[in-house]
Amino acid sequence: MESLKQCLEHRAKSDLKSRSAFETLLEFYDLIAEVAFQIALA
């Protein structure tokens, strides 16, 4: 999972145009993962 995230971050940095979009997408996935984790604990 972490390696995939690092791969996407590297890709985003190599294409500055897409960087902000990739970062937003990564933050979105992090949020989903956190919510899913909280639901799993409930």
C-alpha cells in the first residue's frame, strides 16, 4: 500500500501539472481508509 502511494507521489512530482491532482487524490484515499477503519472498529 505504502509503495503504491510512493509510486503515485513520484509520478505526481515528475509531472508538476498533475501534482496537485495526485495529492488531492491521495488525501481523498487516506480519508476513505480512515473512515473504513473506524467503521470496521464499530
